[in-house]
Amino acid sequence: MAEIWEVLTTVLVGFLILDFLKLLWSSRNYPPGPLPLPLIGGLWRIGTKLSEDAFTKLSKQYGDIYTVWLWHQPVVVISGFHAVKESLINCSQDFADRPLSSFLLKICKGKGISFSNGHNWKEQRRFTINALRMLGLGKTAMESKLEEVAHQLVETFARAKEQPIDPLPSINNSICNMICLLSFGFRLPPEDAKFQMILEYVNNYSKFGGSTFLLFYELFPWLVKHLPGPHQKIQASVQIGMSIVKEESEKHSQDLALRQPEDFLDLYLLQIEKKQSDPNSTFDHENMAVCIMEFFVAGTESTGSFLQWALLLMVTYPDIQDKVYREMETVLGSSDSICYEDRWKLPYTQAVLHEILRSKYVLIGTPRRTVNNVNVCGLSIPKGTLIFVDFRSVLLDPKQWESPEEFNPNHFLDKEGNFMKREGFLPFGAGARVCVAENLARMESFLLFTNLLRSFKLQLPEGVKELNQEPLVGLALHPKPFKLCAVPRCRSS
């Protein structure tokens, strides 16, 4: 028996040595990074639970471009403004692909925008950008509908009657309704069954997207797909989402020929009809459904997280909150409405919104994959390499920001107090994969934020001294659950 264990031990040690030598041999083709060990790669330097500064420590040791091995999978991390600009902006097409994992292929099937590549991605992205422009983002027609949703959020806060309120459910309801308006042309009451199904889909996807179970699924898809677990709930949620879009598309199709297109679904149905004789067309009902579901997941997660942080920071910095309110009152006067165009008259408010996005960057970042062999900053990255872009490092780059670790709206103000754009401000990504709905997210954030701050003084509940600013890591970086009190402002008419 002892001899058997000796043989097994020898075989195991031999395997580990060979695996280690193979990793060392493979790593010579990639940028430097933590020593890859058998089975765990470079995880010994990161840990299984990512912290906000896990990559910051590595970039200080290995430079702005380095490699972390996940067993035999090399992941090249790009950090800092200079390296991100050289790669994603100056060589954008070389970093345009997404790695399509087992889970994503199961859920999205290479459809939509976020998790597709090649001809499908280019065609869907181009159409979506044009469709959002045609729907009038930044123009009166769509904006007036979005303003109604912002007013509803104000009414929800008012019903709390200054008692502590968790802002997240109301925020998510408002954002989902804005996406309903954009996608389907109508909004739904929060208690509506269809609306609740959409919220459940978004919630399930968000939780699973940031879970360790997803990593387990990617490592052992052949095993996990046969087991019960959250992945089964996600697949059921996706089917429900697809059925909702299908139901609405059938309703829209009935009278579309008799009226002007009013929403994204209308425009997509017209595009399907227009391209039906094109053998290379990617426009079909499945692509349409995936695009719309991406709107709901990405929009609710990112904008919802941002607004949570915005309210938390306004409670934490009441002097900044008061300054935003005073600027709106001085500039807008007795006008009860706030339109998106007003942002150019409100430089301090603009600066505060940008600083929230900079200091509390909400996205972990979706990996990319190199399309070609590429050389960046003197380092070679092979074709097909998995790329992780650390945008947080760009927004905290000490070479770009005077006080990167502080919440400081002056980062976006010149000496005369005018709003100024910053080259290192990239919260919506960069290059070929920059967020297609950036303008929608900016409009939603501005309208919801300004309407709330003009209507209420936000403050801590009685007995609460401060709010925790440590983020919860998931599909996005949320603040930990908190409550605040919304005290109505006494405005002069």
C-alpha cells in the first residue's frame, strides 16, 4: 500500500513540475506578471475575492500592462490612462472582440451587442446608435417622457414623509421605466406583473454575473449544466424576457404600417422588414430581443449603482449638496422643470455628477479579446488574448487627477468656475466598445439627480453618524444597503 502512495505522489509531483514548466514556457510570449503556479496560476497574488486595489498593487510592481494567469489562461491587464489610450483608443480595432464563454454562449448565443463579435456586432451596434439618435435622445419628444419618470421618483420620495427610505427600489423602478419607454414606448406601474418580471430578470442576471458560481460554471460547464443552481434560474429568466419582447413585437407589428415609429422596437421591426432580402443581414427577432434585454440589464445596473452612490455622497457631503441646490435655484429661478439642456447652465452640478462617476466608478469591466497580434507600449500581446481593462485605474490615475483619492468636484472646474472636460474621464469605456447608450445614461442620471436634489434636502436618519462607502462587488460596484431621509425643500415661487 505504501508503494502505491509513493507512486501516486511521484506522479503528482511530476505532473505539477511539468505543468509549472509549461506555464513558464508559455509566459515568455506575454507581458510580465506574477509567477504562474500549477493549478492556480497567478491567483495567489490576487486571491479569490477581489478587492478594489488588487490590481493597483500589481500595476505598481509590474507596470501598466501585465499578465495574470488563471491556470493555463493568460489574462493581460491594462491599467493607467496612457496604456489604455495607447491600446483601446489608438489601436481600438485590435481590442474589439469579446471572449465568448460557455455561459454567455448559452444565454446570448452570440446575439446582441455586448457579447457578440464580427459582422453581427458591427451591424447591431451601428443600427442601435442610429436608432437611439432617431428616437431623439437629447430632444424634446423623448426627454419629456423621461422627465415624467423623474417626477414620479420625486413623488415616491415625498410619500416617505421624511422617514428613512431605502432609495434602491425606487431608483431601479424609475430606470426600468425609462428603458421601457425607450424600448416599448410606454411605462408600467411598479406593481404590474410584467414590470415585476423584468425587474426579477435584471436582479437574477446581476446577482449571477458577480457570483463565484459563474466562475465554477465556466471551469466545468459539462458538469454544472446538469446540476441545479442559480444558472437554471437565469436561463428561465432569459426565456421570460424573450417572451415579453416577442409579445410586445406582435402588438407593435399590428399597426406599425399605419403610424410613425415611436420606440426602439418599432425601428427594429422596420429594419427586419427592410433587410429581409439581404442574405448577410443579422436583423432578426432573436437579435432584437437580446439587444433590448441588454438595455435593461446594463442600464439598470450601471445607472442604478451610480445614483445610489450619488445620493450617498450628497448625504456624506451636505455642503456640496447645498451648493448644487443653490446653483439650480439661482440659474433656473421659478421654473419648476429641469431639462437636459440646462446642464450647460449648471457648471458646478455638471462637475459634481462627473466627479461621482469618477470617484465611484461602478463597473468591474467586461473582458475583451485581441483580434490581431498587437504591440502596445513596447509589449507584445498575441492574437486571441483575454484582456481586462482596469478603467478604475484611469479614473484614479495620479498623473491625470490632482487629488485622485478624494471626492473633489473641482477636478472638472477651471479657475473661473466653468465646467471643463477631462481627457482621462472614461467611465463609459473607450475605443470600439465604448457604451452605445452613454447619452441615455447621462440624460437619465442628470434628470433623476437634479429633480431629487431640487425637491429635497437629503440627510442621514436620526442616530446614524455616517454611511459605509465600502462597495459590494458584483456585476457592478454597489454601495452597501443604506437609508436616507428626504426633507422637502421650501422653495420660493
